[in-house]
Amino acid sequence: MSDGEIRTSREERILHIEVDRSDKMNGFTPEMFDALSDALSELDSDPTLWVGLFTFAGPNSTAGLDLPRFAASFQSGERDETAEADDRVDPFALRRRCSKPIVMAVQGVTFTVGIEMMLAADIVVAADDCRFCQMEPRRGLAVFGGGHVRYIERAGWGNAMYHLLRADEFGAERAKEIGFVQEVVPAGSQIDRAREIANEICANAPLAVQEIKRGASVYLDQGEAAAFGEIPKMRAKTASSKDFVEGIASFREKRPAKFSGE
């Protein structure tokens, strides 16, 4: 398992993506990022998949990067050039954001890239034993996975600088307080709870869910006016769908809707 493994499995409409290099605290290698981009791109492009469930094997999410495996490419800029030519979904949503919702479960040590991938997801369930730290400044590095922006989006400037510049460690309740995670649950139950949330999302019309995420992403990328400008497109795409017809029928007939994604 020296390079790590990204396992995928289908659970009806959910694609379960599991990171496993647990013998090395899920320290990320270049190969793991490559495989993770493939898995996220599969989720993005397959119309039969509606939600992603993103989890980590073992007692910890990740200790961060396996730095010796990245040092040379960081110094040469090779990774930046490679990334610019890559049109796959990016685990940090820096180049390309997944169009499907992603629910993530985290536990134990969740450092550096673990936080940044978590902030690129849509909903996060944290075990109560989580330890978070953006420790790059302790290693002489800036943050490379979008933390300098995502911390501000979620927590505001003061909270962002408080944690980024100090490179301190904080727990699950603090992460919830500043909006990094949405639920804190007893350790060991985080994956089951994340799966429950993924199934709750799957009960809704997937086109509607994806349009909500797309429209919200426009706001993050282009601002309020552009996001409001997307409303006619959002209305046209969902109101003309078979799922809207089914939604109205289920309302009239007082039964659960059976959506198809059409």
C-alpha cells in the first residue's frame, strides 16, 4: 500500500469513495490524488450516480501530504503545469468542481489537505475525536489547496487568519462553530451518518439538487448578480423535467416521489 489506494463502490445511486493508506495515516501521495480525481470525475460524469460519499479508512482522515514525495515537483513548478492541463474534477475544486453533491466523513487526525478537501465538499460529518490543523507554515510552506480562500468563505477573515497564521490545532466543536463541519457525532458513527445524509439527498430530484449546487457555485465564483442571473436557467431546466411532473403527481397523490433524473 506504499502509494495508497482510492477504492470506489456503488451503493445504488451513491458512489462511495474511500481513501486508504491507513498504515501511513492516509498521508497523500501523487498517485492518490490522481486516482481521487478519476473517482470524482466518474461521479461527475455518470448520470446514474447522484451523490458522492467520501470517507477515509482507519482511525484518521489524513496526516496531510507525504511531503518528500512532493518536494521536487513543488520546487520545480511541475505540478502546477500538469494541473493546468488536467480537465478532471479537482479534489480541491480549484480547477473544476464536481456537479454532484459530496458528503464527507472525517475522523481523528485531519490535517492540511484533509481540511482543504473537506472544505471543497458540500456537507461534512465529523467524529468527535477529530483534530484539525493547517500546519503548512510549520513546514515552511503556504497553503496550496485553497485554504487561504475557503477559510475566509466559511469562517470570515479574523477566524481564517487566527487558524491559518498560527497553524494551531483545534477540535470538532470548534470546526462546527466556524462552519467547517455541519454535524459532530460520536467517533465510529461518522460514516454511517454521512451515508444517511447521502441517502436523504438521493430521495430528492437529482437535476434540482445539481442545479442548486451549480447556481450556488456561480455565486462563489462570480458573485451575487451572476448567481441571481442563473435563476431563469435553473427554472427552465428543472420545470421542464420529467422529475418535476413526477413531483407534482406525487404531491397530488400524497405519496413519495420516484425520481428518475430526467
